[in-house]
Amino acid sequence: MMQPRRLVVVDSGLLATVQDLGRRGVGALGVSPSGAVDWYSARAANRLVGNPDGCPLIETTMNGAAFDATARMTIALTGADAPMWIGGKRRSSWCSHVIEAGDRLLIGPATAGLRSYIAVDGGFEVQHVLGSAATDVGGGFGGLKLRPGDPLRLAIDSPPEVMTVSEYDPGAIPAMRQPFVLRVLAGPDALRLGPAVVDELLAATFRGSARSSRQGLRLDGATIDGGASDAISAGVCAGCVQLPGDGSPIVLLAEHQTTGGYPVALCVITADIPLAAQVRPGDEVRFERVDRAGARAALATVGERLRAIRALASVRVDSGAGRLGRGFSEGASL
């Protein structure tokens, strides 16, 4: 009888959770969407192993993690620049690999960027809450906050008959270079705050704060005086740049609250929210103005990059083969 396929947590690092693309349509209940903070890397990891974009996967934070495989599976690592070893052998990220029973998957500390994503073929079997497997860390519900010894069961007990090994074109892999330049549109409170406040935000260089979380990227350095805050609480979304009373901006991320009373001076465009998700404490951050046409073009470019995946080889389950070399490239375009 075939045993369930599992990835067992050996070391969960600073923070490791199960995520998908989050909850939709629950803001009226006061529930955060949550989900993968870097949605681009999460989608890419799932595509590398042949999954739909929204399959549950693992999000790790900065200092790595380790897992043991109980059966053969296809895995992929994306996101932050972090080294990876499978069965003691160094392997590439942004590329899928066949991992065998007994192999240890080790993710080292990130050298640039903050969050990494690990996908397996078929995704993980996790109970859905309000239509999603996402872990709401702040709310303490849904998904799973991983701890050593947790056995993550794959949603499909038997591997596919043929496993396809794929990789992303280098041009589709985000560059984790400083300063992180986040393109922005004017926020709903920009007119009330006035052009001087907006210009000051655009001219300043900030640094990622150690107070940041999945809820928001807090920025230290320059302080921006937005005057007395008399903003009426209103709905907010990922990308909103709030200006609290201490003058240190907050870029809201996936686990943002549903409403906020701080003025929203700017909005990071959708295409750049994954970049904001990768800012580490101390990293330089700047804002750059863009118009709506530029924002739409940037999102279209992101879509093109997500499709820049190519198959390298096919591995039959009964062949006993492991990860095949790049020389087996079939040149396929998916």
C-alpha cells in the first residue's frame, strides 16, 4: 500500500507558514486577505512544479528552513536569493527538481531578499478557512504556522507518471538589488496632504525597519510630516502607503488590516508589491512616480515574465531518475 507523501519539517527558521493567494471577498467581515506576501514568487514556484497558481505552498522568512521528504516529489524554490541543497547537493532556485524519499531539503539563509517559496507537485493538503489555505499569522487562524516535526501531507498521494523539470528564464527572476525602487500612484489622500508632502516622500531614501511584518513594510530614515491626521477610516489594500503620526511610512502588505485611519499618500503599483515584500531590515527603499498607463504596462510585463518558463526534461516515476542536468533541455515554451 502506497504511503502518503509528506514533507516533514526539520527546522522552520524564523517564520515558515503555509500560504496560497489569500482570501477574497472577506473584507466586510474584518478579515485580512493574507496569503503569500510576494505573490509573484509564489505563483512562479507553483508553475515550476505544474500546479495552478493558487496551490498551497510554504513561505519561509530570511534565515532558511529544512525538510525531509518521505517519497518522491517535484519541488521548486523561488523568492529571495537563498542557497538550496537536496540530499547534500547544491541545487538552483527558480528551477524544479525531483527529490527522492529520504532526501533532506535544506534552504540556507537568504543573502538578498526576505521571503522564499517552496512548492511541491499537487500542493499541500491543508484545511481551508473562508475559502483559503492561507495562514493569518496576526489573526492566528487558517493554514499552518510550521514547527519542527510537522508532517506536511501532499494533496496527491501518488506522484504523476511523468515529472517535468522546468526553469525560469533569467530575465524573469527579480533582482534583489538596492535601492528597492517602488513605483507609485497618488493615494486617495494625496490632494489633502498637498504636493509638498508627496514630493518629500518621492525625494526621500528610506530603510526597511525591523518592525516590519507580513502586515506591512515599515520604513525608517526620513520622517514625513503629514500634519494633524484627521483622515476618516476607510478601506485599505496591499500597496497603500500610510503616513502615521510619527512620520515613518508604512507600505501595507498581504496581511493588512481591512480599514485604516492614517492618511494614504501613495499607492505602490500591483507589479511592485512583490518587491516590497522582499525588503529586509536596513535595505534602502525609494518611491518613484508612475502614471496609470505605466502601472498597467508594468503589470502586463509581470504576466509575460510569469510565462517565461521552459521545460528541461521529463522524468518517469518508474525510471529511478533524479534531477536531470540542463543538457537535457527540450527547449519547450510553456
